[in-house]
Amino acid sequence: MHTMSFQLSRKSILIGFFVFLCLFSVTFFKFEKVFAITQEEQEAIWRDELAQTEQDILKWQSILNSTKANTKSLQQDAAILNAKIKQAQALIKQRNINIQQLGVDINKKTVKINQLEAKIEKGHESLSQLLRKTNQIDQFSLMEVVLGNKNISDFFSDIDSFRMIKKSLQDLFNQIRDTKAVTEKEKASLDTAKIKEIDTKMAVEAQKKQVEINEKQKQYLITVNKTQEKTYEQVLAEKQKRANEIKAALFKLRDTGAISFGEALQYAQQAAEKTGTRTAFLLAILTQESNLGQNVGSCLLTDITSGDGVGKNSGTIFEKVMKAPRDTVPFQTITARLGKDWKTTPISCPLGATYSSSRGYGGGMGPSQFIPSTWELFKDKVGSMIGISGDNANPWNARDAFMATAIYMKELGAVSGSYTAERNAACKYYSGSVCSSNRQPPNISYGNSVMSIAERIQTTMIDPLNF
């Protein structure tokens, strides 16, 4: 009776397993076709539109080049602006098509990821069933298997079936592992597509704002030309006066004297040329640091051993102004090397500091706010770019601070000029991590502020100089 019970149990397990295996093999690799032929038709339309916009961009570039070669006049300047506007509008159209294509691609990738995750979930469920069946079979001893068979051929047949179940388990493990790998690859591809979509959208918005500025300037020139209120020379003189005012404006720097914007622009352009970072972005980083310095204030180190200090202007005692000995020792070395007194050289106060304690450390030096241990790692790179000894590189010197910031921004990934790359580099510059909603709000706020400042500097200070 026991033998027959075992036989029925064993056969029911094996039959159930094979039925399950057949069903699983049909469903595990099944993918439904999601996108219909209409999507292919849409892609064809986009290709035609992109080809046309490319021709428009080239056409207006040719007109722009030929117009610039003509004699300067109010009418010619208006024509140049008009060509820039038309070219920008064609570029905006091109980028909007790119955004639509990215949206479709993102939807496809999202659907595929959902299918893959469903496949993994189904695989996990199937795996659980196989493990339970394997566990049931393993509960029978070899003697029970032998006694449960009427002849020797049935015995070896059952042994082969057991082995097949074990192999199927291994195959399923492999399938789930491979599917997970494909899923992770698709997720990474989706993240890349989303970043590209954001960058393209931000580029479109920047282009639209530039079109608005150029359109206003064009209309102004057309009006002046019609009314003949001013000559071309007078309009040019106005632009030159405005340019001189921009260059002469003070550019504040943290923990050091302000310089003219013209000088700051020169340093930023030199650093940008050496590193591939964007001029307006570098100016924005140092502007943001200057603004942050006004809010946080400056401190002085009072104890090399503990790293404690005081507020420069308030005399308020702060703990952990600088991390000891990691930064206090190189700070003492840097100031001595540059002929400074470490007791009177300003550094940043700790963020979130209170009257008697603080969260984290301060200790940032000069306009670019490098902590001493980091500056020691960068000083030779800075010196090499400028053409001086690394030991002479000075974190409180404006030129050296711009170059150090540019080098660091390059290492943080800000060389592509894309919105997300620069914003993430700014966040990492501030906190060590990319901009993320999972981080504390100051992390995102810093990155957003830098990008906003960069746009303002580009449109109101750098672009007006190019006339």
C-alpha cells in the first residue's frame, strides 16, 4: 500500500512538472507586439521633417555668412539678427522632433522593462514551484524509489526524470539571471534617453529665449532705421558703452577682493579653453560660492589640533571649522608656503553652524572653496595649466581659483555642455553627489541656482559683448 502510494505521488509530481514545464516554455519567452505600423509611418514623417530642417539650418547659415560680409549698417545688422532668428527657429523645430522621438523611445523602453520584470516575476514563481516539487521528490529515499517500481527499467526512468528536474532548475536559474542582466541594461538605456530628453528640452528653452532677445533687438534696429532717430555709429556707440559698463562691473569673489567682470571673464575664458568647460558655467559656480559666503560667512581657524575656530567678523566660537588633522595640517603648509598666517587667513564656516556647534566641516579656501587636502591634490594640475610651479598656485588668487574650478568641473563631467551634466557637476561640487530628489534639498537648490545664474550671465553679460 505504501509502495503504491509512493508510485502515485511520484508520478503525479513528474506529470505535474512536465505540464508546468511545457506551459512555462510557451509563456516565458512570449513578447507581444506593442507598436503598430502607424509608428513606422510617424518615423518616416519625422525623417522627412528633420531633413528639411537640416536644409533650413544650412540655408540660413549661408545667408548669415554672406550678410556679415556686407558693409555694416542698421539694415544689415537687422538682417543678421533675422538670419539668426530663422536659423534658431529651424533648430528648435529639429530639437522638438528629437524630443518626440525620444518620448516614443522612452515609452518603448518602459514597456519592455515592464515585460522583462513580469518575466522575472513569473520566473520566480516558477522557480518556487520547481523547488517545492524537488523538495517533495527528495523526501523519498532510494529504497522507496526502488520498491516503488515494478521493474528495473521504471527505476532508471525515474532516476532520469529526477535528473531532468534538477537540470531544469539550473536552466531556470540561468534564464532568470540572463533576464535580469537584460533588464538592467534596458534600465540604463532608459536613463540615458531620459537625460537626453531633458537636455534637449532645456536647449530648446534656451534657444527660444535667445530668439526673443534677438527679435526685440531686430525690431529696435528696424524702427531706428525707419525713423532715422540715430545713426549706425550712434547705435554702435551705445552698444560699446554698455559693453564697457558690463566689463567694469565688479565681480565678487569669496574670501578675496572683488575684480572687474572683464577680468573674471578673461580668466574664465582661459580656463574654459584649457579644460573644455563652459565660460558662463564657471562664472556661475564662483558667483554661487560668493553668494553662499555672504549667507554662511567666513571663519578663522584657532586650533590646528582640534580644527576649532571662530567667526571672522562675529568672533563666535565654532567647533569643527576644519577637519583635523586631514585639512588643518595641509592648511598650515599651504599658508606658510604662500607667506600667509594661518591664524588670520579666512576660510569657510561650517554649513548649518550654530553658536557652539556645527554640522559637518567648513575649511574651504578662497573663491573656489577647495578644502586644503583637495587643493594639495590639484595644485600641480593648476600650475601646469597656468605655467607656474604647483607650489606657487594660490587658492586665494582669482586666476588660479578659476583654473582650479575648471579642472575640477571637467573631472566631475561638465565638459559636454549639456544641462544635466553641468547641473550634476555643480551638485557634486557642492555635496559630492549628483542632483537627486533623494538628497537633502540644498543639494538640488545649489545645482538649480548655478544653472540659473549661468543663463543670466550668458544672456545679460556675455552675449551683449559680442556685437
